[in-house]
Amino acid sequence: MLANVIPSTVTGNSDTADYKDTILTPAPELSNCESSTVTTPQTGAGLPIPANFSIGTGIVAVRDSAVVDMTGGDPAPDGTVTFHLCKVAGAAHCDTGGVLVGTVDVTGDDYPVTVPSPVASVTSAGRYCWRAEYSGDSANDIPGSSDSRDSECFTVAPVTPSLTTDASDPISLGGTVRDTAQLSGTATQPTEPPINLTGAAGAKDDGTIVFKLYGPSATECGVLAYTSPPVAVDGNGSYQSPAFTPTAAGEYHWVAVCTSGSANTNSVTHNADCTDAQEDVVVSTVASSLTTAQRWVPNDSATITAPAGGTLAGTVTFQLFTNATCSGTAKYTQDVAVSGASGVTVGTTNTVAESASGSFSWTVTYDSTNPAQRDIPASCHETSALTVTNGGTVTSP
């Protein structure tokens, strides 16, 4: 240990003077100084990192806090602390490498000195470790020190998003059903590298949602009736399944399975046990109705004969009246040619139907063009009565 010695002269009234040495307090022996660096990871706001530290929306701010101390002397603090941050696998530490977050001067009146690092942003879930390296103070022969122990590490957890769904309205069999999912709380994808100093976040989560329809079943899920193709996800938002046409009536249940596109967002399934009433859709059959209405199409025929005179030739005229006396104006008239040997039968080809009750009559006239065979004048000898009783409407059970 060295001592500071200052010579001094003490004088008096005598002709002689006393010469003395003044010995001051011993100075520290700086060659024996040792430094230590102990660090604590913190949030970007300088708070302790919680046990359930989440990636949040996809980016979180962090920093390190180094306490630099020394033993063996009492010089003024000096030097720098350099901070690196690593994303590591398993139980590894940030012993080398990593992203250089910054170098901060060590200043203050006395040791120990707390030195906060600049803020860094991490954009990926996983394990991270800091390394803080104190440069030492060469002017005072103080060696450097560092800290990259397990206490310098922290874990960022992925988020579990919210997935809610709403099935389409009840339908009749033959219609289509859909499901609509509302996805929220996803995190953006990691950047490359996953540590930056600018606060830049990654792109939106790019996972998929698969919609599954089970049923028909009144209890539990039932059989799988339909699986949709994957519907692409672009972050938070509303996503709809393709339309599906069930082939049987009953109660169906939608299940939505969201698969994340990155490690920052957990995958999630909604209504896996088919108990969410909002995911139920009822497919029903409808009642059938049958209404009858009778229709009668009146037609007539006549057979023409002559015992002699050769081949028949002429015209039969049919007239239909909507009464029993062949009076008034005929509703239907048709002339039919007659040609051939005796015994020719001809008839009407009426297609107009009658749907109401009533009486009907026909007149039939034969106009012969064979001079050997006489005409037959009109006669009202055909009548009929129609009673129509329709049964109304019959509905299925």
C-alpha cells in the first residue's frame, strides 16, 4: 500500500528550523481492484418481467439493467457497458454473439452504478438472454466483467386468440348452411431477425380456419357431415365457411378449428364438444299440401250405317250445350267427315274441360252427300248431368 508524503518546514523565532514530513491518509492500492456486473432483464418501461410475459400483439419492448460495482478501491466510475440480446434454444445463454443493443457510458459519483440498456423490441415468442459486458477502467487498472447467467434470460409466451362463431339461420332441407367466425387477439408474425431496435412489427398472422359440420344429432356432435377447405386468415377479422347443403333433416353443429401461421399465436378450436347453441343450425322438412279439382272433358261419337246405296259419304255435326234441352248457343261445335262402308264411327276431339256441376246435351246431325242415302236431322237425344264435389286441401302429418 502506498502513502502520500508531503515535506513541510516548521519555523519559529530561533535561527534554526525543523524539517518534517507530513504523512497523509494512505491511497488505495488500485492494482488490487476487481469489478462485478450483475444484470436484471426488464420490460421496456423498466419494470420486472412478469412470469407470463406475452408477445401481445406481436412485438414487446425489453431492456437490461446492469449494476456495475468494484472492490479494492474507490475511484470515480468510468468505462462502458455493452449490451447484447440473443434468442436462444433450450437452456442456452447469450455467451457470445447476439444483437448489439447498445453501449452505455458508466457515470456517477460512486460505485455501484446502475446502467440501463437501450430498449430493444422482440417480435417472436421464445427464450431470450441478455449479455452485459463492462469494459473496465484501464486508467485506474480496473478489469472488466460481464453477466450472461441464467438470471439474464426470460421467456416470451405466444398469445391464445379468441375465436367466436355464429351459425346461419335454420333452413328447410335442400337449402344451404354456413358458419361465420370472428377471430381476434392474434399476434403478428415474427420479423427476421426477431430482435430489432426500430420497433418494427411483422406481418399479420397468416393461418387458416377449417369449418366442420357434425350431425344430424340432438345430443353431442354426431357424425362428421362436412369439412370445409382451409379458409385463409389475414390477422384479426371475420371469416366465413363455404356453403354446404345437408342431405338429411335434423340438428347440426359447427366446429371451427383455427391453425396459426406462426409461433406467436396459438392454434385454437371453438365448440369442440358441440355445446355452443350459437353453432347449432336446424334443418327441417316442410308440410306438404294437396288440393284436388275434378275436370270432365265432354266428347261424343256417332256410328253411321245405311243398308244400301253404296259407300257412305257426308259430314256429322256435333254440338254441345250446357243445358239439358239443346237450347241457346252451343258451347262446342265440330264437323267430322264420314267416308267408307256402312258402319263408320266418328267422334269429337274436344279438349275443353268442365269443372263445375251442371247439365249437358248434344245435338248430332248427318249431312249425306250420297244421293242414295238420306240426311239425318238434328236431334237432342243425348243428355248428361255432372256433379262435381272437390275435397279441398289435404296436408301431410
